[in-house]
Amino acid sequence: MESEDPIIQVSNLNKSFGENHVLRDFTLSLSKGENLVILGKSGSGKSVLIKCIIRLIEPDSGEIIVLGQDISDLDQDEMDQLRANVGFLFQSNALYDSMTVRQNLEFPLRRHWTKEERAEKAESAVIQALEDVGLGHTIDMMPIELSGGMRKRIALARTLILRPKIILYDEPTTGLDPITAREISDLMNSIQKKYNTAAIIISHDLNCIRMTGNRIIMLIEGRNYAEGTMDELMKNEDPKVKDFFE
């Protein structure tokens, strides 16, 4: 990994919902080309964290710097421009059932490219994104015709189509059988290597974490409780850390 300013820097982030303090002075940094895993129990605030990073949720306090920009300073147009560089893979895939695969992949292009750009580059962009996930033959199929693993790949292709510098993965292997989950983890690694993307991966799938995570942060009691490689954390004798690996 290159030594340079973090591509994402989160400092002293706080978020509560009523009396439920989800994030408490949470801090992280993400380097260019790094896969960073956030590991925590269900309801611990993992998804809230990544939604704060792209301002789908407003934090109560703290600082979030993404690609050198303090997101609290951005207006809606500037935030939309920033989001074009931050791909989000939803846990549910969020494909449009009434659209073909091609139309699903073209959807973000309509938001971020001009008519002229779409006329000139959309077809090749769709084909390349589908080739990146090994599903070029599905271009005119409907989501209902695809398996769960294929839908996940198509959702990832849609995330890739704008060539984001950062990808946020929300439970990318949840609901998949072990073989398909391993294939998705392999695909995440190949995307990292091919495009030098940085990623934050929300997961509790230890196999996925072991395969994809360059570094892991443990989100416990709203805080960055511990961080390190998988091997380092598995050797940690703290009972709250050990619970995740037993």
C-alpha cells in the first residue's frame, strides 16, 4: 500500500438514535488500495457507519473526510459528485426487477453522464462491467432469471460501472451458499487488484473476512475497540475480541 494521506478519514464520529448510542467517538482511516473490514455484532452500528460516510445518515458529531473533502461542507450537487467516486454494494443488491441487466447498469450512468457521454460510451461501459464479474451473457436478462450469486455479481457490476475509487460493501456474502460466497470474495479481491480500489467491507462472515481483509477493525460498544490483521486479532486475549473467533 502507498504511504499517502488516507482516502477516507473518520474522526470522533458519534451517532445516537434516542437513547441508543450507536457510534461513540469512532475513528478509522482507509488507505488507497486497501480492503478494510469492519467486524461487529448485529446492530453494533456497522451499516450506520458506512451510511454516515456517504451521508445517507447525518452523524451527530465528528469529522468525515472522503477523497480529501470534508463531507459536512458539501452541498447536494457536490455530494452527488463525490458519491460517483464511492460505490455502494447494498446487502439486498437493490436491483430493479422491472429492468433488464443492461438497464440496471445504465441507471447510474443516467445520473452522472451527459446524453452525449451515454451515447458514446454506455454500451462499452456496460459490457466491460459485466465482463469484470464474468456475466457478459446476462446483458438482456431480467433479475428474476438470475441466481442469488448472479444477482450479487450484477449489483457489483453496477457499482463498478462508474469506476469508483472506493467501494463500500454491506454484508456482501450474506444469504449465499459457501461456494458462491467464496466466489464473491475472490471477485472482490480481483477488483481490488485490477482497479486498485479501496474498500470498506461490513461483514461477519469469517471466511470472507479472512480472504478479503487487509486489515480489520472491531466495532464494539460503538468504538474502534481493536484493529489489526486477522491473525493478530485471533491471538488477542481480550474476551470481547476472542468471542468473535470461537
